[in-house]
Amino acid sequence: MKKWSDSKFSWLALKMIPNLGNISYKRLLDRFGDPANVFEAKLKDLIEVEGVRKGTAKRIVSKAWEGSPEDELMRLKECGARLMTIFDPSYPKYLREIHDPPPLLYLKGNDIPQSKTMVGVIGSRNPSHYGLKATEEICQGLAIRKIVVVSGMARGIDSAAHWGCLTGQGFTIAVLGSGIDVIYPESNNKLFNHIVEKGSVITEFPLGTPPEARNFPIRNRIISGLSKAVVVVEASTRSGSLITASLALEQGREVLAVPGSIESFKSTGTHLLIKQGAKLVENADDILQEIGLNYPYSKEVDRNKKIALPPMEEDEKRIYDILGDYPIHIDQIVRQSKTEPARVANFLTTLELKGAIRQLPGKMFVVF
């Protein structure tokens, strides 16, 4: 049949066999070579493959898959994406080595670079200003050092990781917990398009798959599987990011964590990881040193060099020095500066106009 001449058809068809998981799929490939051969195999030979039940084997023999591989391929082409099989040379080498690698990946954007080191960066969906700023700076530093940043394009830390990498003119990979044609959250539409242009968006979920909660733990093993190390920024002890960290350890990856405030519950998980032996991360160089890439870096951008401050009056500088990366309420600034509230408000407005500080909701202020 003509449709079988397209190898992607057989790969999709086998993936559409009910109750056939990734591990059993891989074992069938190991036994028969490729999906087309699997469909030509005899029932008794299929049953001999570990993990393949008789009912599943019968479905393979009778080609009783659920869905339409032809429609999936047509829709895939229409949305500008493509399929990558585990046999493709462009399939990520580290991902191929995990216990249950996805036999098929949907990809939109550029081919995944095989020669570059990848680092996963994950964390809270509701981070603090400090968490966002630290993530962006670290990922920009990684990008400048030609490291690929991998994350999940979720709200918060994930989005900051991608934006930071893109700001550093780097290559970033977004691993979705939905179909390649389903942008989640919708507010990340702009980010999605930027990643497609400058990096790669991938998923193992079929087209149209909604971003259901059960998909994200499945997605997370790909983030860690792609990466040589995983960095956690702002995660509570019950965060899904800690589950990803555990997966990373099981896969033999390094786990690192960015410390936060001892007063923030959002840092309890990252501090727990550090107590358990995770490398403490302050900058991109800490990450590269941990994974053995402590070669001399380009001096094009020195991330430790402070940005030049605008000219300030003496009283403005005194107010500025009270602020830091953690948001401070205006009442606390008044108390610490021992200055009248009206004058503090004026100084803060002037500093914000000069681009030195930033006001957050609730009359909270941080350095820019």
C-alpha cells in the first residue's frame, strides 16, 4: 500500500495501538527493526516480546490502531511541524539513553543541535521578582556560553528561562505538556513564536492534546532527559519541580538549585535540595563548573559586572541602597530610612523614572 511507503505512517500507526507504552514500543523496535516490520510480524513472535500482551499483539497483527495516521500527518504539515523518530540522527542523544524515551517527537522550529550541552531550568509557576530576575540572568549567562536552555514554557520560571536564553542570543528548547498545536498558557503565544524562530518546540503528545495535569510529569522526564544538568529555581517542598529533580537523579543528571530567602516558602524545596547535596547556583559559571565545562569564557559579557547606575542625589542614593532583589514595601523603606513618607514617595518616583528601581503591585519596590 502506498501509505506504508511513508515510514512516518508506520511509526504513528504503531504509536496509536492502545496499551502499547514507550518501553514496549522500544522493545518491538529492538526485536523487529522498525514499525513496518512490527506490523508484518506473526502473533507468536510479537507475544514473545517482553511487555507485549496478547490483546495488544492481536491489535498489531490486525492493524487495529485508534485514530488516523494519515490525518495526523496531514494536520502536522498544515501546522508547520514535523515528526522525529528515535532512529533519526537529529534525535537528542541523551534523551535516547533514558529508560523510556519517546519513540516519536513532534517538533516545530529548528533541528535540535547535537553538539551542544543542554541544561534544564525549572521552578515555580508563581515566582517572586527575585526568582524571575535570577532565572533570566542565569539563563542569559548560559546562552552567552553557548549552552542550550531547556524548560517547559509554563508560566513563571520556565518562561523566564526561555526569555533569558533568547535575550542572550541562545538556543532554547520548550518541551510541551500538550500537542504541538496547543499553546499553553495562551499568554505565551509570543514566546512560543520566538522559540520556534530561534530554537525548538517539542512534545511527544499527539496533535490537539490538551494541557491536562497528568501530562506534565510525563513531560518533565523529557526536560531532564535532554539535559546534562537540571537547575531548580524557587520550588516548595511539594512542587512538581522536585519530582523532576528526582527524575533527573534517576537518569544520572546533575541537580543544582538557586537559593532564596529563608522567609519564603517558595524556597523551601530548593533549600532542601541544597541540604541534600545539590550544587548551590549563583550564576551560569557555577553550573558549567559542576558539569565539567570550566573552560575560559568569552569576556564579551561579564555577568558579575554591575550595570552603571544613573546619577543620584545623596538622599536618592540612601533610599536606593535600602532596596535589593527582594520586594520591600514602602512603609518598610520609610522606617529604615527614617524619612517622611511623602519624601520617600518622591524619591522612589524619581528613581523609577531614572530606571534604577521598579515598582511592583502593592507598593512594593525592587532594584531594576
